[in-house]
Amino acid sequence: MERYQYIEVKEFCMGHGVTTRFMRELHEFGLIEIFQKNNVQYFSNEELAKAEKIIRLYSDLDINLEGIEVIHDLLERIEHMQGEIIALRNKLRVYE
Amino acid sequence: MKYIDYYSILGITKGASQSDIKKAYRKLARKYHPDVNPNDSEAERKFKQINEANEVLGNVENRKKYDEYGKDWQHADEIAKARKAQQQHQRSYQSQHSDGFREQDFSDFFESMFGGRSSADFSGKQQVKFRGQDYNAELILKLNEVYTTHKRTLTVNGRNIRITIPAGIENGQTIKIKGHGGPGRSGGPKGDLFITFSIENNSGFKRDGDNLYKTIDLDLYTAVLGGEIMVDTFDGKVKLKVKPETQNGTRVKLKSKGFPVYKREGHFGDLFITYRVKTPTNLTSKEKELFRELASLKATK
């Protein structure tokens, strides 16, 4: 598993049919953090699922990066709220 | 095999123009896309249907074929049979190439008409996939089973994995087991396994996070005069001192007798005991007399 701690941007782009410029843009939008080592660009494996999700939204739904950023924020908020709902529900049981 | 009405899936009429179809598809795809509907299997199912409908109606050739096919649907099974050999070939092709989220298992209906999806000239969207699919699973446990940290072997998609279930896990909580999802593509990493815990409380305690709550009956005499009682905690009985003149509804805290704190070994929440003072019933005449005496003492005070 350690093998995949970092993913080479170039390799990722080839696998997903996107340009490295697109990935740079994601970086500039603050969506995916890309860093450089020995002139090679990488991003963290932790962000792989997110990167793939962005590409799906981008290519399946034609959503631009501004839109994706908004969706991403809202989904995070929903996730947070769902956690809160679960906690509140559990609390409510005490009084049932 | 059931006939599928792709027009109604997209909510359009048979006379819809190609641009109407495109519009309807896009609108529905945005609504049901699995990435904007996380953990919603119903949305995922819908999304697949919409895509299938779009593959058929969004392509002029396919649409024509579908419209004709719909007419003599009675012969569908014969056509299906004729397709079978071809299909099997394509299936084996597919299984090597498709995994992960993008895989769209099209319906039998679709496959009988158009063969496997790889045969038709579809919109040409990339089917590339790198990381494997994430799996979701639900594990139902009893409250007493999450009181202690323990290991458990689960079977997920035919594979056995051994996981540690930390004490104090919350109802509805999800944990991620890295690398136990679907296989990755072209040397990519595996997806993750997400286990959501559904915890049934079969105990006499109510739980709020790490704290436990219980209401117990207290007889009038112990409440008035004080004394010692035995109470059940989650891990056995303890002796509890009751103060004299304890009121009904009094709540006492038993420190660290609650539920284990998640991922903090040796830390426990508190147990709160609420007293419900029971007034004696079926009094004998002697007892009644004594109560009357008590009452008159109180009145003359």
C-alpha cells in the first residue's frame, strides 16, 4: 500500500485522459495539492478519490471548476451535517 | 426479461427531438450522478438507467432500432437467444476491462438488443479507471459487543478480512478499511472498504456518546433514611450509597462507569442513575396508622 503514497501527475493524467494543465488548474483552485520533487509532479494518494470524482463531475456533467468547487464544499457540508444528524438521533434515543 | 421504456425514464415523449433527449439526459444526470448523491444506492440505480436510456435514445441509429424493436416486443426472447453467443464473447471481454464506478451494468434488455456495451459505438467517453471501487458494508452489532475492543472476521465480496472493532464505536459511525475495496486498474491501488455500524441497544441503559443513563426504582424508606443499594453497571454490579432524604428524580453520577471512549483505551464516560422513588402500596392497617402519625407530627410542627 505504501507504494501508492504519492501519485505521479503525468501517470495519472495518462490513465484518465486529462491534461497535466487540467491538474495544475485543480491545484490553483485549491482542490488538489500538487507538489514537485526532482522536477516530477506528484499528488497524495489521499486525494486520489477526490481527483477521480472531480474528473467524473467534469466529464460526465460538464461542470466547470468553479462549479466543482461549490459542489465539493456543499458535499462536505452535507457530510458534516449527516454526522450531526446521526449524533442528534442517538441523543434523542436517550429521551425516548 | 422486461421491456424497458427508455422514453419514460428520461421523461420525454416518443416524438422528442435529439436535442430534447440531450437536455433531458443532462438534467437527470446532474440530479442523480452518484458523486453528488453519496451513499444513495437508489440514485445510483437511477443514474445507470438514465445512462442506458441515453445510450439508446441519444444515438440516432440505436434509437431507430429501439423504436422498431419495441413494435414487435413479442419476439424479444428469440432475438435474445440469437444474441446470446455473441454476448458471451463480449462478457469475457468486459470483465477484463471494466471495474470500478464507471462500470455500467446495462440491463439484459439492453444487451439483448445492442449486445454488450463495448460493441456499440457509444459516445466515446473514456472508460479509464485507476483506483479501485470503494465498497460499502453495514455491520449490525449489539451494544454489549462494542463495549470491548475485539477482532472480527468479515466476509466482504467473497473475501475474508479480519478487522479490529474499537470499543465505543458510535451507532451510525463509518470506519474506513484502506485497500479492501475493489481492485485497481493497470497497477493502480485498490479502493477502500467503508463499514457503517448499526448498533442495537439491547441493554437496559440509554447511551449518549460515552455516557450511559439508567432510571432505577428506589423504595421510599431508603430514599427517606438513606442506605446502600446494588446497581447494575455495564460491567457488573456496584454498591451505591443513597443519601438520606433523597428526592424523587435525583440524578447521581458514577464516574467512569459509562461507555468506553472511542479509541482512547482505558477511558470511560460516566453512568448517570436517576432515582424513581416508589411509594409503598398494599399498606397494612398498622402501616397506615404509622403514616397517619407521621402526617400529624408534620402538621403540628
